[in-house]
Amino acid sequence: MAILINAEHLSRYYSKHCAIKDVNFTLAQGEVLGFLGPNGAGKTTTMQILSGNLAPSSGHVEINGYDLQVQPKSAKRSLGYLPDTPPLYKDLSTQEFLYYCAQLHGIPNKAISLAVIKAQERCGLMSVSHQLIANLSKGYQQRIGIAQAIIHDPDVIILDEPTVGLDPLQIKEIRGLIGELGRDHGIILSTHTLSEVQAVCTHVQIIHQGQLILKESISDLNRHMDTGNLLISTRLKPDLTVLSALAGVINIETMPDHKIKVAYRLTDNPTQRLIETIISSGWELQELTPLKRSMEDIFITLTQANN
């Protein structure tokens, strides 16, 4: 597969604050890369650098072999970008706005009509072609934002939080559109929602506190995510060797006061085996509490699995 984006050693500082540090990754044709992280992790800063809207403090980006800073016009011809707020002129109709975008992208006049129709068809906009953008729902406005990003048929499409603020039906429709576009393009989808990445992406990359901590295929991500955690307290100190040998137990972390944190496979839940072993061994079970997994727990699980 052709490499469409090659980003190396990207860092960005705002005065003394480091937004991203030493970010490296590639995007191949036919790949839908989910760029995952909590708010403030550095996703939008990275997207702005990749789209040429923000210069990195260090590092460089190549798009289709063109250096984004040295040959920006050549690089951007292969790029379609939807920022977190769609750049729409709401006093125009859908068709008028897309005609304008086609002209901005330098599409020849004789090819503009076909390009606009194709973008509207792909994004489900034909029924609202002549309606003012201001009168359309947010879901349709997001579709128009995607349409302006693909109207020149770019090899690379960058979508920054494309489903924020949409209702469940709109989210489903946008995810379906992204999946369809991913067959012909390379796509980077920035989000803070893990379920969105699992629904539409082929690969996932996680950024945390400005640094990349993982890049995996979705199948590998799902394998790593097949884990749960239990907090267990006993009156007497348990034999961790015995508990670790139980089927389904991945890892045991010791804590003060005869407490342990047990990581286990959800598909082979050892809870009953743990209870029976603790009771039969006379360690006197005092507490067994399932722990709700946060985004931070997911990061920890994934990074430990790759150490």
C-alpha cells in the first residue's frame, strides 16, 4: 500500500508549554486511522500541523511525498480537511458553497458541476442541494463539511471530531460515510471516543499528554481491551502464585492492607474461581469489587500490554 502521510518527530511548543512531543506516524492508502485521546491530549494540535494550518516547532510532514513546509501547495492538493468546527458559509445554499469550494481547490470550470454532484451524492446531500446551510440540521452541516473536504478527490482526508454534538442517528450516518470513504482514501479520524474508533477504523493511535503511546490494528486493540479489574481484600495475606495460576487472571497488583488488584480476561472471567480459592485456602475474603474502567485505565492496560 502507498504511504500517504509520513510524520516524523513532530513537536509543538506554546511558550514553555509542550502541546505535542516527538510524534511519529504513517498513514497508508485504504487505512482509516483513529486518532484517540482525551481532551487536551494534543489531537487538534496534531491535526492542525498535518493540515498545514500550524507549523511544528520541530519535525516535518510529507504528504504523498511532498514536504508540507517546503512544498505546501503540492502537498495540500492531496489533502482534504474537516476541522472540529466545519468552515461553512451559512448564507449560501449547499450547492453554492460546494461550487465555491471547488473553485478554491482549483478544479477546472468544466469539471466543477460533476465534482459537486459527486460530493453531494457521496455525502447524502442531493435532497438539500438548494437549501440554505443555516436552515439545515447539524448532521447535514457536518456532511457538508465532509463534502468540502472530499470535493477535489484528495488521497488524504483528515476529520477532527466529525460526530461531536450529533444525535445517535446522525452519528450512525456519519460513521457509515467515513467507512465508505475509507475504501478509496487514507483517513485520519480524530476523536476522544473509543467506541467510535472501534466502529469505523482499521487502526488506532493513542495520544496522551502530547505523546503517542500506541499504534495498533483494531483487532489487536480489541484483544487488549478484553480485560477487567477486581479489587480484592482478604484478612490474611493470600498466596499470589496460586491466584496468578487461575485461568483468566492476567496480572495481580499488590496494595496495602492485604488488598490486591486483579486484571482478568472478560472472555474467561475468573471471579468465581478467585472466590472459591480464597475461601478454601482460609484467607478470609472481606471484599471483592469490580472496578469501573476509565480512559486512563485503558491507557494503562494498552501500554502495559505493549511493554
